[in-house]
Amino acid sequence: MRPHCSIPHAGCSAHLCLTATQAYTTLELKVSYHKAVTRDSGMLRAEGRVLSIGRRAAFAEATLKDASGRLFASATSTLLVIER
């Protein structure tokens, strides 16, 4: 059983695609804040997805949206895939 990611981010989605003998580290991370989060923002949902993954690199993105689909933040990440 693999450890889970405790904080949702783009790398978590890539982590789930790796084998038991692989790990990753972040090479590049870009976060864009589109709208301020306040007490009135309500429940927010973070979603991450892998854009592509290869033997040495993975590319992922994440979004943070409210229940009506308004975008609060987005991120992209380039990850180095490492054999343990």
C-alpha cells in the first residue's frame, strides 16, 4: 500500500501512477491565484490530473473550484521520476 498525499496538489495525481519502485520530486511548480478564498467561498474542491508521464518526467495540473465551478486557483507541475 502506498502512502497517500495529505495535501492535494498536481504531484499527487502523478504519484498514483508510479510503480512501487519509483518516486518523484518537483522540478517546476507554477501556481496561479485567480480569486481570493474567504469565509463566504463555501466548500472548495481540489482536482489534479496527469497530463503525461514517461520514464523520467511527469507533467500534471490541478485546479481549485467552488460548487458552482468558479476557479479560485490553478497549478502546473513538472516532476522528475526517480527509480529507487
